[in-house]
Amino acid sequence: GLVEKLKAEKFDVLFTENFDMCGVGLSHVIEPKSFIPVAACAAFGPQLEEFGLPVALSYDPAHYVSHLSVHSIWD
């Protein structure tokens, strides 16, 4: 019932921390007039893709996965 209550509020704006994509999903469900993602840290792969932002060629898409080696042009 919580999502229905939030949708019934007809919010003008939704601010959400985009570290986790749940806020983005919630914005699609409750349909605020405006959606403003905020971040206290650098964005990573899935976040950049969600917002249509290009990923720099030097960007390591798996900086949090130690078993991948993507630190050279050949990798």
C-alpha cells in the first residue's frame, strides 16, 4: 500500500540518492513531475547508463571487482 499512497500524493519533485537504482525505479512508479538524482560519490557504470551519460575510455567498469583485469587497451 505504500507505493499507492506515494503515487496518490502527486509529488512535484523526487530527490533520490542514485547510489542504488531503487529511487530511479520508484520515480517511474510514482511519476513525480520532476526527478532529480543526487550523488555523494562518483557515478559508476550502471548509473551512467541509466542516465544516458557516456563512459570515459579510461573508466574501469569493475573497480569493485578485484578478479577482473581491465587496466590496459588489450584487456
